[in-house]
Amino acid sequence: MQRSMEASTFLVLENFIGGKFVPCQSHIDSYDPSTGQVYCKVPDSGEREVEAAVAAAKEAFPGWAARSPEQRAQVLNKMADLIDTHLEDLALAESKDQGKTLTFARTVDIPRSAYNFRFFASSVLHHTTDCSQMDHMGCLNYTVRCPVGVAGLISPWNLPLYLLTWKIAPAIATGNTVVAKPSEMTSVTAWMMCKLMQQAGIPPGVVNIVFGTGARAGDALVGHPDVPLISFTGSTATAQVITERSAPYCKKLSLELGGKNPAVIFADADLERCIETTVRSSFSNQGEICLCTSRIYVERGVYETFLERFVAAARKWKTGVPLDPGNSNGALISKEHLEKVRGFVALAKSEGATVHCGEGVDTLELPESNVGGYFMGPTVISGVPQDSRVMQEEIFGPVTCVLPFDGEDQAVALANGVRYGLAATVWSRDVAKVHRVAAGLQAGLVWANCWLVRDLKLPFGGTKSSGVGREGGKDSYHFFTEVKTVTVKY
Ligand code: NAD
């Protein structure tokens, strides 16, 4: 893996344009969240770099679009194999760059990145288009699907390579070329992947990666007239800016945004499985997954029992040095983010809530070299009013709130009582109740008696302020292609 070093201290990344690594004149500091030290310099790209990347993508488009899906799939499968081969290097880099545990990167982020390529290599071969009956006014009507052109892909910092490849794989499988901009806070694995793309035989210009901030590189990409499609995963606030910025060009948009995901736990649930899974759904990846549970509604009959057992289980979810396999959580992404998350805990306290464990209650034991890292233990809060900002806004950290409810109707009303609608979980042994509650929940994804089980063939995405559009098998195929209806008189 190519790694250039500046003053033999920092890892210095380069943009990847037209199949080549291209140095950038200015850089942004990137921190190791587990130490709080700068360790990497990320290109601070702007209009010029984006312009070069779009030009390369435009040039590569006709050749790539002309390849058959089978030919493109071969290259995607090679990418998947190469990611598997380099799993350990990529997992180490993801953990250092993002703060997540090496175990999580090794078992979730990187395997899923390989699977994204493998899945879309296969799924692109199995779609069909429509054809109407032969005798419709003496015409044959059928549809064809064509790639859109240069796809602009913008991804966040929480699952860096996982979410970037979730966009790159379907975009190129369907014949588009790409200009991608990963988060400026977690760019290293995307940069490492560029080398693998060269080895896999992805032709120059098919995938271009421009590193930098949202305000400069991201804005230049969204505002580029020759990029007709933007797939964005990130915050709702940024999505609003992107929507406005792309409106004059009528761009095709897919927006995968924030969540404030409820768990609805009925008294007849299998509490042991429920508690084990709800600790995982609340705190995995430091709570920095858009699908993490942050509001837990428990039927009053089991509320006290649940709370006691849940807090005990949360305390066993250890936080510390990301490389230690004994830890379930590592560090949060940045100092600013840690302060924001802590601010929500302080707000809950000021509103009279009880903090049962974690922030301000339990002390983390960290080695000397990690005391400057951005660590925070799993924090469980009860007694927060439903209308508090703590219950209404996305915290995106290891914080979850527990509240009692009485009956199905109240549970659904509380679960739906936020502006987000990404994911929800329901826990009950009563199948009919599970179906009723699932039908009433305003969410793009409902998991019953489980969490984060994903069949990539099925749609992924949110309702309300959690997003616009869906991604996944057929939905990604539709988003990354334009449909054309052809009518032939016979
Ligand atoms: P963010 O919105 O701050 O940034 C996301 C990406 O957008 C980054 O690459 C950033 O540089 C870029 N960006 C910022 N401003 C931009 C602009 N004006 N124009 C173009 N690009 C711009 O989000 P984040 O803090 O990186 O990620 C956390 C958020 O992402 C959370 O809200 C989380 O819920 C959400 N998320 C959603 C999903 C999902 O699938 N629904 C998945 C993961 C994360």
C-alpha cells in the first residue's frame, strides 16, 4: 500500500483523479480520535480539483457505459477480492482514523465494504425491465435503463469505507462514472482503496476521489453542472444545503440522513435477548451509527426490571483503547463531537433526568497515551421529558434514554413523536402485535426482535427528516439509471 510521509511524521493523502494519485497544495489536519493527536494530512480540495475529477469522469463515461454488465461485474468482483485480501490493513487504518474498535472494523466495516462490491456485481445481472402487452394500440411498449452519467457521491465519517462503497459499487455496476468525496475526518481507507482500484483494473476516470471539506470540495461537486446525480449520506442539516444548491440543476438526489430511532419493548418480550440486542443497538460503534437506538420505550409492567438489567448490561459494554479486543467501544470521532454529546447529558441532568451509568457516573480507565482521546462510556438516562431536545434531536453518541409507556397506541405515538423516521425496533412475542405496531411506525426500517439484520436486496432509507429515496438492490438500480419508454408500432 502506497503511503507518502511528510517530515516522516504524518501520513499525507493525495487525490485520485483519472486513475492517478495527484498531490494537493493545501491540507487539513486529521486526528487519531484515540489519542487526540494529528497523524494525517488530508487534501483540502476545492473547485479546481473537483473540475479535474469531473472532466476525468466525463471522459471515461462512454467507454465504461458501453461495457456489458457482466464485464463491469468482473471488475467489481476483483475489487471485493482485493478488499478481502487487504482486510487487516484496512481494518487497522479504519480504526485509527475513526476511533472505532479494531474488532468492529475487522468484523463489520471492511467485510461489508467487500460485500458491497460483490453484492452489486451480482445484483446488476438480475434486474429486468418492463414490456407491456403486444396489442396495446398496435404497439410494443418496453423500457430500457441507461446510466445517468457522472455520479457525485458524498459520505460521512461513521462507517467510512462501508458507506462509500455502498455508493460506488451500484454507481459503477450500472455504468456510471464517479466523483466521490469522503468525510474530511475519515479519508484514509478511501485513499488506500484507490490503489486497489488500480489493481482491480477499474479504468482511469471511472472512479475519482477528491478529498476535502464539505464547504469547499463537497459544495463544488454538488454545484457542478455536469454532475446530474448526487447520492449523499450525512446529516439532515447538510442535506438541506445540498438540496438548495442542486435545485437550479434539477439533480437526481438520494439523501440518507439522521435518525432518532426508538425501541418499543412490550412486557411479553424475551427480555434477555431484548436487553442484549438493545445494548448493542444503542452503543455499537460508540452509538455513531444512524440506525442506533436512542429512545427506549418500555411497557410499564416491566419498566423497572428492564431499566435495572439494561443499566447492568450497559456497564459491561467496555470502552477504551480501540486495539484492545476486550473493548466494545473506542473513541468518538472528534473533540467537538464529544463535547456536543456531553452537552446533551448535561442538558438532561439540568432538566431533572437521572443518569444511571456512563458520563459523569463511571470513570474510564485509560492508558497515559490515550488520556487525550475522545472517549465516553455507555450512558443510560431516564426521566427525560418527551419534548426535551435530548429526546427530539439526534445525539449520535453512546447515549440512550429510557421511558415507560402504557399500551400500544401510546407506544406508537411516542415512537413517532419526533421529526425523524429512519429505523425502529419492536420487541414482543405476540406476532399480531408486532405486525400492528410495525404498520403504525413512521420509519423506513422496522426490526422486530432483532436489529441491524440487512438483506441488501431490500430497500434502505428513511422517512420524514431521515431522508429522501431508498438505496439497496432494485432501488439503487433505479436511482443510478434513467428509465426510457420505447413504443414501436408494428
Ligand atoms: P455531515 O452532514 O456533516 O457530513 C457528511 C458529508 O457531507 C461529509 O463528507 C461532509 O464533508 C459533506 N458536506 C458537508 N457540508 C457539505 C456541503 N455544503 N456540500 C456538500 N457536502 C457537504 O454528516 P457527518 O457528521 O459526517 O455524519 C453524521 C450524520 O450522518 C448523522 O446525522 C448520521 O445520522 C448520518 N448518517 C446517516 C446514514 C443513513 O444511511 N441514513 C448513515 C450514516 C450516517
